[in-house]
Amino acid sequence: MEVSSLPISASQRGKLISAGYTSLSSLSSVSSSDLARGAHNAWDMLHEEESMTRITTSCADLDNILGGGINCKEVTEIGGVPGIGKTQLGIQLAVNVQIPLEFDTEGSFMVERALQIAEACVEDMSEYNRFLRNDFQACQVKMQPTDILENIFYFRVCSYTEQIALINYLDKFMSEHKDVKIVIIDSITFHFRQDFDDMALRTRVLSGLALKLMKLAKDFSLAVVLLNQVTTKYTGGSFQLTLALGDSWSHSCTNRVILYWNGNERYAYIDKSPSLRSASASYSVTHRGIRNSTSNVKRVKMM
Amino acid sequence: MLTTGEFEDGDDDVGQSCALFTLETLASTPEGLAAFAEQQPTSERLKEGITQVLNIIDNLHQPWLNGLELLEDSLQNKHVLSTGFEGVDLLLQGGLREGQLTELVGPSSSGKTQFCLQTAANVAVKNMGYVAYLDTGNSFSPQRIAHFVGQISESAFNQTKQKIIQKAMSSILCHSVFDIFSMFDVLRQLEFDLRSQMDRGEYRVPLLIVDSISSLISPVLGGSGSQGIDP
């Protein structure tokens, strides 16, 4: 039975539905005090989680270690050395989800590349369709690459104040565009590295941004992907490569994936996650986008 | 200063006489007050009024307890919650103690969230009551909780195990808070609920977890001093 057909006042109905209770069965397991405060118990959340979609990266091995793909309602940080494929992964995710939202702070988003990946995606989809239907007639693929591009909302950010303003504006934007499923920021660190003298201010601003993004992810069921750069850190007597923005920022995201080179291969490593095991997998960047690596060596390593 | 509305009979005389005394006087010399009251014409009602006022003051603060009473309270009321980690329980001499605030500190990915999830699962399975979990980073993983509960519950049969998992997970209440004011709201509501159900004793929340408090405080107070050098 639907909540919408319950004999209660319209405003109460609206409140229940906007809190996510659309059927009577979802209401029956919640106690009255929970309803009043919007708490969820772990049992309900488990069932919600099972029905949540994940966004594929187009690389099966990468999807495997991610538990199916990038998770919605979470903020995932992806970092790596320049040239490892962060932006490529960002564009791939933007194409794989129907309605993504992309922020570009570095100017590295290339429309032509997005079109290239979108075309490859459409071709793959039609091939998959044919495989499913098992017939030899050409199937009509409804999505055209240009449609995919149309659904990518692109914002170019030129300073850290613009970045803050844009993230504050996102709340309003999301309520107007309810079908946005992913927000990609490439990269979160760019405007906070140069000419930022006041470190204390930087910590406060960044942690405030992180919380706002968390709230957006939760409220609108979005996947938020933050691409980060690397820096060197002097620990234990040697210089090590680590993600930029320091220790305090490292606590801010739900998940963290580090991209690195291993010989000639590109690898991704799950560095932080509340539910995924530590593992690494290899991937490659092709003209069609992010794909499985073609080497014969065993690729996925569980730690 | 107390208003005359505090008194049951609302007698002006009592009210007026009492208005002459400041709280300081009342607190410091109740005997002197009693002696003074004896001399007044309306002494009976005055004495009543004074007793009422002193009761109100007493209720505003916790009663004084002596060492023996504290020990009894600690043994009977302040239970120790096992975390489910043997080593940590050993360090904490039994586990997390009710009435105490325990801070868990560590670098990123050191296992703080996993510790919180496991402890929540343990307390929930051992039927010690509800667990309130405040999550600031969307890190609450029902999947992990289910895994921990499954590990802890000793029953071998699949059906009863499912029931145990359901019962335990239904007593872990997760709130997502993204700023310090929402956290205060949640805590205030929790306090209200606990006070109003104190007599019935069915609604017990022996464990409150906040993961993590620093992400709520950083935007407000963070970054000063020690954060200066490390970018």
C-alpha cells in the first residue's frame, strides 16, 4: 500500500514521502520516535543499500574491487600522479552515468575526448543489446553520443571562492535537476595549492566543503567523485608521494582510491573504505576510454 | 530571584517576604533563615515557602554523593560494554564504561570506523539496548554491521541467525549529521527521549558513537596553530 493513499493530511503525507517512506511496509518497521527524527536503523539501511545503483567505470577489474562501481551517497576521492588517467576516469564516469555533473578547475575537460568516449559507449551498448536479444536484426539504440554530451553539465571554476560558491549553489541546482546522479570535481586541490597563505583558513574551508558535499551526496543520492593531485611528504627520513591537502583532508572522504604506475601498467588501489577490502587492480586508458588492462599477468590483488 | 508564581498558595505575604532574600542568602544560611522565619507573624506559611524554595534549589543540581554511594552506583548502574575486540577490552579493563567519554584517535584508514561499527554490532547483539550512531562522512556501512553481527552471534541455524541479525540491526539507529548544529539537535532530542522514558526502563541507549567529531568542528575552529606546517 502506498503512503500517498493514506488518509492523512497533505502536509504530513508530503513530509513522509520526502523523508523516503513511500510504502506502508517501509513505515511499519520504524518506531514513532525514529520517524519523528529521521533516524534510520541499520536493518532498513541494509535493504536500501542492496537496491542502490553503482556507477561502472567500464573496466571490469576496477568495478570488481569497487564492489560494482562508484557508490552513490558517498564521496569518493581518486588521486594519482599527473598522467595516470584521473581526468580520463572522470570523463568515463561522466559518460557512463546518464546525467552527470562535471566541475573543471584545471581546464582539462576535453569535449572531443568526451564525444569519443560517448561514441564508444554507445557502440558498446548496442553490441550488448544485440547479445542480449540474440537476434540478427539491427537494434535501435535510443541514445546518441550527442545526447550523452547534452546531459553533462559543465562548470569551469577559476578560483577557490568560485569553487566554494558553486558548491553552495549545488543545493539549489540539485533540487531543480533531480536526475543528476554524479558530481565530478577535477580537481579539488587545484585552487587550494597556489597562493593560499592562511593554512588555518584553508583547513576550515576545505572541511566545510567536504561536509557540504557529504550532505549533497546523502540528500540527493549522488555519487561525488573528487580528483586529487599528489605531493611529496617527508616521513621517516625519506620523501614519499602522498595525496595533496594534508592529513586533515585525508579524513574527509568516505572512500579513497589511489592510482599509480607499476612498471608500465596503471593500477588502482583502494586506500580507504568503510566496506571494501584493500585491493588493487590494473586498468588501461584506450581511445575508447577506461578499459581492462590487456596484459596476461594476474591483475587483481587482494591485500 | 524566584517569582511568586512558584508558590502553591500564591500568597502575597509569603511572596513578598521571600522576595527580600537573594538566592545567596537562602543557600548559605538556611538555619538563620529558619530562625528569622520563626520571628515573623505568618511564620508557618513562611516556613513552608522557604522549604519549597530550598527544594527547588536542591533539584537544580545533582545531590552530593559520598564515595561509597559512588561505588555502588558504578557497580550497579554504570555497566561496562565489551567492544568485541579482546585486546582493546583488555586495555580498557573490560571495555567502554557507561558514563564515560572515550576518544578514538588515529590517522586516516587506521580502522576507527571499523572499530565503531564492530562495537555497535557487539552492543546490539548482546541486547544491551539501542546504539545511537552519528555519522558525518557517510561511512556507516550496514553491510559491515551485518557481517560483524553474523560473526558475533553464536547460533548455528540460518533461520535464527537471520532473526538475531534483524533484531540487532534494528537497534542500531544511525543519524547523518553534517554540521555541528544538527548534531546538537540530535543530542538534545536524545536527551529528551531518555529523560521522558527513564521510568519505564525499556528504552536504553547505552552507547553513543560520533564518527567523527573533528569533521564537524574543523570548519568552525580548525586549522589554528598545529596545522600550520603540514599542508
